[in-house]
Amino acid sequence: MSTVPHDVAGWVKLSPGAVAVEDPAGGLTYGRLAARANAVADELRRRGVRPGEVVAIELPRSADYAAAILGVWQAGAVALPVDTTLPPERLRYQARQAGVAETLSVVPQASGPEPLRLGAVRAGDRAYILFTSGSTGRPKGWRCPTPPCTTACTRSPTC
């Protein structure tokens, strides 16, 4: 089964100069997205992040955020999206509950377009953790598997 990272890798090969993701500040082509994601994965490995460990992502929703998620997956790690507008006590609770090994608050720069290095991304691996609102007590972390190819990528060459 194809995963979102595999799907993105297919688009990188097919159309590296096409726009992959946009935000108000601009955007990234598939080739630049791959290069930034590769830089994130390399940085996490340099920091000692091992497959299966949780990486908190403290970034605004942006093109760089997409690169961060892909890079975390390339490193074999699990992404924990962090809402920095939450109270510090709740953020500490979530970090403890999720077992955060490392925090990513900046996406490393990359030189130019390059192929996406997938590493060991497989459908069904833990990919990210989302916390419930906590409306019935304490927020609970939901561990989600690597997303399969979805409707967001149905025009992919690998779907």
C-alpha cells in the first residue's frame, strides 16, 4: 500500500518543479520540499533521534511544517504537532505523555531540489500523535499510523 511519503516521492520524481505546498509566505516545489524534508531527517539523526521516538514539532502551519512532518517520518520517528498557544502546563503534560525525545522548532535550510529519501517509511508504522481536547478529563494521546494514500493525493503517480 502506498503511503503519503511514497506518494510525495513519486511527485518529486515526476514533477520536481511543480508547486507542492503553498502558504501566505510563498511555498515549496516538490524538489525543494524533498530537500527540506531530507535536511530535517538528517538533523534529527545527527541529534540522535532513533526510529520510533517522538519528535515534537513546534512550527506554525506552513510549507516548512509539511517538510518537517515528512522529515520526521524519513527519520523513522513519530511526529507530535504542538499548538504553542496552549498553556505551558498542558504542553508539558502532552510532552510527558507522548514521551518526546526531541523538539523541532526550525526547519534546516537545504541547498536545492533533490529526490525524497524515504528511509523505512511503511504503512501502519506509528506516524504521529494527536491529543484529544480533554473535555472529559485529561487529554489523551492518539497514536496514528502512517497515513495511506488518501483523497488528498489521488492524482499521484503511485496511487
